Amino acid sequence: MNSYIGEHERDELEQILRKLIGHGCEGRKVDFKRTLNIETKQDKAEFAKDLSSIANTDDPQVLNDFGYIILGADREKLVGAGPQLDDVDGLQAHLTNVIKDFVAPVPQFSVIRFHDKEVGNWGVIVIPPSIEQPHVLIRDGGAGVVRHEWWVRVGDTKERGGPQDYARFLAKAVRREVRPIEHHVQRLAGMIEGLRPSPSLESIIEALRDSKSSPVDPVDSEPSDRPASAVRKLLLKDHLRTEETLIAESMRLAEVMTENTEANPWIIGGKRPAELLTTLAYLEDQAFPLAEALATVARYDRENALTDVVQRAVRVISKEPQFSGSWTVGAKELRLYPLYICIFAATMIAANEERGNLIRMLLDCTFQGDNKSVPIIRSVDLLSGAANFFTAAMQESYIAPIHVRLKEAVAPRFLALLVGTPQKHAFFVTEFVLALEALKHRKAVRPSLFLYEFDAIRPLEDLLARRPRWLHELFANDLSDLLSMFDELAPHTVRYSRGWADGFYSGAVKAYEGKTR
């Protein structure tokens, strides 16, 4: 049921709905109903028209395009829905049958119940964004329900869909179907030059790692006593092939993020923990070659010769995966896991190398959704919508299951690139840096391990007490404000998540001022 809430946890959703009610905010994707009348054929037809009109309406700038029919509410007042919500599963099944009788294709929706001490049960019908528009009425039912028509929301009213709506549906469908073809065309264009042999990604990684002791070109007279010099030689010798190889690998990973295979299915519901764990491991293995390449660049490319290539590679995978047909809610969010692994690995090694400019370049990339571009850190927040898959796979209830998986299964794979820093310390610093980036874009600090573990105190206090230059390069004049915001918001996150914390969940400003515990 919670899968349909979108990016919100249940308590957070309840707060949002109460605010909508309090402000009387009906609109394109929000409708209030005191009671749900579904007794007569005409009542059922009217409900089918209401729900399908919201499913047929796009409003990505508000509530992430989710629709809500709030039950037991008037404008500015919660009145309660009575016993109708006593049996949520029964109501869900009944409404599904109603919609199946009147609408095709059937929109996804889920009934969620809340309880108020004063008015009793109330609830909401959550309608996720639809890729199967238009949802068309398939039978007459009175109340303006006419077969073969479809309805949309305009403001807080319903209107029959017109040519402009059909054009919108068609444009979305064309974009969805053409996007995989575009990926293939881009990949083929990049591989045309590959008629000549290209070095493997592994050979580039090894060349970067071994560059200090093994110059790229033995006959080159340029001194090669520094890794940066050897990296520059590598680029000067075959920059084009290096770029082609990294871009080809990022395109391959972008296809993995969209594919529907036995190892990486779109339909994930009902999977056993072992199967879910296999899917997570598959995504990690597929992400690792590119993530390791980016992390290796962060380790050795001190002169930023590969900055543009890294940025291009990251942009290829910084896109919302596009599916067609049916999939489990949350499957798209899960496909952002490889992107997060790449962001996390490059940030961790770059932070250890004190390369704030490289981290800034990485975090300045944008994430491309269906309708808008957002900061890449937004993809980290979206990934939290798949947290239930991680919890089920690991068979334990964690406050931050994605971060637990990163710490235990992903971060250790980059240990060879960490110089002079324990892996756990580097992990906490990376979590902290990404949290500050989220705050920079006014996103609340998400529950993360640095908020809870006692082991996080020392590395984060040491980091801030040193007042490193790279941290200033990364956040510039915003750093002081971000540290203050962190101290203000993190304790609320701990309480909101019902977490018990003895770690670094406040004190960033004091640590920066040299006042450690």
C-alpha cells in the first residue's frame, strides 16, 4: 500500500493531506469528498469519471504528479468518512471492480486510511502518475458518463478531453517509445569510430592506477614522475578513444537501468528476499565498472583533464528510466540505484583526495525527468521510494536501508582507491557532503547513517575542525548557512524517523569553530 504514496512516508503524507484540507486546496489533482457514494449505477459512473479525470491530468510541478481524492473532508475541514473505511481492503477491491466496469485501461490507485481522534476514520485514494493515458469511459452510466469519452481536470472541475489533451497524450507516448531508439542511435554513433580497436574500460582504469610507475608512452620525453603527467600523456595519446570508451560504458549502464530481464525485472512485487537480493547485486555489478572508472579519475586525474568526459558520462545515466507496459510501483526508483552508486563512489574518492572542484562539477549535473530537469541530488531523494525493496531483500527493518546497503556492500569495493583513510570514515564524510548538497537545494536532510552511528562523530568533527579548503571549494559562501541548517533540521529528522541516535546529528557549527565534544 505504501508503494503508492510516492516519495512520501505515511506520516508525511498525512501531514500534507491535512495541510491541503486546511487550506481548502482542491485543484487539478486534488478532490475532496465528504462521503463516497457508490451505491447506484449512476454513483459508480460518477466516481469512475472523477478518478479517471485525475489520472488523465498531468501536473508534475505539484505533488510530483500524484493525484488525491481525500475521503471525509470538506474545504478547510476534516469531517470523517464513517464506517466506510473500516475495511480498507474490501473497499479497494470494490472500487477496483467499479473502475474496471467503466474505464479502460484501468488506472492504478490505492486506498489509504487514517484515523483522527475527533472525527474517526478518514482517508485518501492515491492515484500515481499514469503512462497509459487516455483512460476512456467504456460504457454509458448517466451523470454525463458517455461511452468513448474521456475527462480531464481543469482547476477543480472536470471537462471532456479535447484535441489538445489527445495531442498531449500522443506526445508523451511518442517520447516514451522514441527514447530507447535515441539511446541506440547515440550508442551507434559513438561506436562507428570503433571500427578501429578501442581500449577496454579495464585497461584505462589500470593505466590510470599504474601511471606513476608505468608511463603511457616509453618514448615520450615528458617527465612522468607524477601521476598527473602520465594521465595527461594518456589523454594526449588517445583522448578520443578514452572518451568513447567511457561514454559507451555509460550508455550500456543506461540501458541496464531501463531493461526488463529476468535478472532485472519490471515486475518485482511478490519476489522472495533472495530474489530481491539477487536483483540488488545485479545492479551493483552492472554499475561497478563505470563507478570504478569515475572513482579512479577522482583518484589520479589531478589536472582535471577528464572533467568534461566524466560530466558527459554522468549525464548519460542521469535520466529517469522509461518503461512501457506494466511494472511494480517503485521499480523506476530502484533503477536509479546504479546512478547513486556512481555519484557516491566518485564523491567518496574525490573527497578523500580533497578535490572539491570535481565534486562540484559532478553535483552540478542535472537529472532529466519526463517533464523537467532537476539537480542530480534529487535522484538520491527519488531512490528512497525504493527503500522497501532494500528492506525486504536484507530481511531486517532499517531506518535507512539504502545507506546500510551502500556501507556494507558497495563502499568496500572502492577500498583500494582510498589512501590513508579508513573506509568507514570516508563513508561518513561522503554521506555528510551529500546531505549538505541536499540542503543547498532546500531538501530536508533524509535519514542517513551519519545521523545515528556513534562512529560518525570523530570523522565528521575532524573534517569540520580542519576547515579544509576543498569543502569551501565545494560549497563556497553557502557553507556556514548549510552547517546551521544541518544543525537545525537533523534532530527533527531523527525524531521523525523514530530513531534513537548517539551519533553526529548536530554540532556541525561548533565543530567547524573548533569546539568538539
